[in-house]
Amino acid sequence: MFFKRKQPKAPVHPGTRFRRTHSSNLVETVEVLDVYRDYRGIQHVRFEVSFGWPRPLYVAAQSRLLCLEEFTSRYSPAMH
């Protein structure tokens, strides 16, 4: 029986940046603002998002919230 080993996830903490590229080549870049546990013990990530093609699009800063598991499945560490 074969098991697929999960790749280690990058640490998520305030100040780190992540990104994802959509099929239209739109680049979504996020910066982590806060990581915390709710009253049930579920970790959540509050982050600010910006968009670009590949230059940034100047839109109002948007703060969003996802559980840590969903956040790490959507976003990859941004290259510096």
C-alpha cells in the first residue's frame, strides 16, 4: 500500500507573504496580519490581499479571514 506524503507547509506568521496565480495570470498576493485560535481551538489567518498582472493593481486594501488549513491549501510562499 502506498501513501502520499504531504509536502511540509511554510510557517504562517504575521508579516509573511504568500501568493497564488489564477488561470487568467492574475496574481493574488497576501500578507499575514494575524494568526489566532477561536473558542473551539481552530486556527485562523487574518490577511490583507492585493492583486496584480504582474504589476500591482491599486485597489482598496482588503482584509480577509480563512482557517489555517484552507489558507495553506490556497496560497504558496511568495518569492522574495
